[in-house]
Amino acid sequence: MTPFPVFLTAMFLLNITPGPDMLYVLARATGQGRAAGLASALGVGAGGFFHIFAVAFGLAGLLRTVPVAYNALRYAGAAYLIYLGIRTLLARTAASGAVTVAPASLTRIFAQGALTNILNPKVALFFLAFLPQFIDPHRSAFGQTVRLGLIFDFSGTTVNVAVALAASSVGDALRNRIGGAPVFRWLTGGVFIGLGLRLAQPGQR
């Protein structure tokens, strides 16, 4: 079993490395403000619970050994992100000149964040490859997997919340400076579509 301090170090480095979840939070925060950014960050964190228990119960092993199931879930996640991107690009600009970026309630934004994470089988496969290195074979594998997964998820959520706070501050300043130009709608929609295309490509994580 790899020492726990190594887990903490690797976890920190992995969580601060930009990936699809962080970019999703960044897009939401800059496009719709702090509350939306926080809702998306917490949604992504909630989605992590699915992968934690899926790995603990063996679902991740199924995705790894059955290519059809893996590809079906991967393409479903990619299609969902592309849908969000297209919807954002087609959103109307308010008469006041402020950009309306994929209007949604905080509840829906939270759910979208969770789905963005859940529909990415790369996360489950990553958990399957990463967590077992820190499991003591002489103790309950289920309990250890859940504990390590929760630590990892909490750390990632904390990072994403920080990203949401910082990005929303920058987004507000930029919107005030340039008067709500459509660039924010294009940026957000482009990020969503780009994430979907990236997820659909073999070998991407």
C-alpha cells in the first residue's frame, strides 16, 4: 500500500490541474456570476459521490472491461456538453445589452454540474486506477475506497469553489468594463462544446 502522505500530495496536484470539471465551473462563473459558479462547483462535487460508490461496488470495473458500456456513457456525456454549448450560443441578448448566458435556475445548474461529472466515465476509470494504490488489502476495501474517495472529492470541490469565486470576480469586472459584449456567450458556449468534443476523443481524460 502506498503511504497516505503520497495520496494527499498526488490528490492535491491532480485537483489543481485544470480539467473538464474545472473548466465547466469557470465557464459558469464567468458567464452567470458567483452563485452559478458555486452551484456548478457543488454540483460537480455531488456527482463525485456517484463515482466513489460506483468504484466501491465495482461499476468502474464493468466500464473498463465492457467497451460498449464505456463508449455509451462517454458519448452520452459528450453529447450533453455539446448540447449545453449550442444552447448557450443560441441564447438571446437582453435588450439592456447584458448577455443572457444559458439562463437556468441554481437548482438546474447544480444538476447540470452533477450530470457533467457523472456522465464522464473517465472519472470512474481514474478512480479505479488511482485509489487502489492506497488500499490496505488486509482491511475492508469498500470502506477504504469510500473514505479516500470522499477526501479526494472534498478537496476537488474546495478547489472548484475557489475557482468559482475568483472567476466570478473577474467575470463581473470584465462585464462592467466592456458592457456585456456577446464574447461571454461565445466563450461559455465554446468551452462547453470543446469539452464535449474532447471527451468524445479516444485517449482523453
